[in-house]
Amino acid sequence: MTDSIFYKRSSKRAYLDREIPKDTLNEILEKTRWSPSCSNNQPWRFVLVTERNQREQFMTALPQGNQWAAKAPLLVAVCAREADDFNREDDPVKYYQFDCGMAVMSMLLAATEEGLMGHPMAGYDADKLHAILQIPEDYHLVCILSLGYSGESAELSKQWREYDQSPRNRKSLSEIASFERFSFSD
Ligand SMILES: Cc1cc2nc3c(=O)[nH]c(=O)nc-3n(C[C@H](O)[C@H](O)[C@H](O)COP(=O)(O)O)c2cc1C
């Protein structure tokens, strides 16, 4: 693998106790802002949580399995509302959610480029986070992220250390890409 950000990006769990400089965060947000979206609707809204008290509140909405995120200096809630979707009656795809996925990937890659590590999460209590972050009812929480500088996995608890040190794997190219026609066995 090369040292391209596409290969360097990974969802680890150990963070350094180190703040993200304002300029660095701004650079990441600027790059994220230029993400593509259906009909250029830009439905994403990011709630960025940096203050210690508010981060502690945020963490109360996460299950035990995601408590490693408590050390991250930045927690992000990605929200969007269906009213900002690109609608076509014959199309079941929820583009406002798809677009958020595009923006989250931009954010993760931009963070990687800045030497940071981002970890997306679907494990959280959405009702609780809505209340803590004062997110209006018509906005859905699409996912959350932790962002910060990577720490030493040796400092993690045994279970998380094992996750972080285990080899990352992916399906083979032939399992996910076929030429000229759809020809997958499963
Ligand atoms: C939408 C989404 C939700 C995820 N939710 C969690 C989560 O709740 N907890 C967690 O530890 N990792 C979570 N992950 C991280 C994935 O487990 C991780 O991306 C996957 O194992 C591939 O590893 P990599 O990101 O290091 O390439 C989530 C990733 C995505 C994209």
C-alpha cells in the first residue's frame, strides 16, 4: 500500500490528549464544505463539540462499546433533514443521507491529510443526543464522529487494543466490481 490518504485513513480508538488547532479544523471543514451532493442541496449540518463539559454530556449518549471516544478532543454530530432531500417520486434513495455519507468521507480524508484520525460511529442514543445538542426534531442524526490525534493503542483496554491491532480486511475486488454486467455469485 502507498502512503495515500485513502490507505492511511482508518478507524482506530486511541487518541492523544491534544487539542486540534483552529486553523487545522477550519481546513478540514473547508474541504468538507466542497463535497458533492444531489442537486447541490448540501443537506449536511455538523455540530462540533469541543468544550469538555459538553463532550462529557455527549459521551453519556454513547454505549460502553464506544466509550474509547471520550479521549477525542472533538466529537461531531452529522444531522440532516428530509426537507432538504432531492426528491423524485420513483426513486427510493434518500439522497440527504447519501450526501451526508459523501461529506463524512471528505471529512475523514481531510482529517487524515492533516495528520488526524477520525472514527465514524452509528452506536449512540439519538434521542439523548438530540436533547443534549438541541437538535431540532426534523433533523435526523445520520452518524457521529470522533476526531483527534492518534494515540498509542497500548494504552487502550484489552478489548479495544485487540480491535485496533488486528489486521484490517476488505472484500476482494472481484467480490465488489464486475465489468459490463452484474455478475456476482452472492
Ligand atoms: C456508518 C458507520 C458506523 C460505524 N459505527 C461504529 C461504531 O458505532 N463503533 C465503532 O467502533 N466503529 C464504528 N464504525 C467503524 C467501522 O467499524 C469501520 O469503518 C470498519 O470496521 C472499517 O475499518 P476502517 O474504517 O479502519 O477501514 C462505523 C463506520 C461507519 C461508516
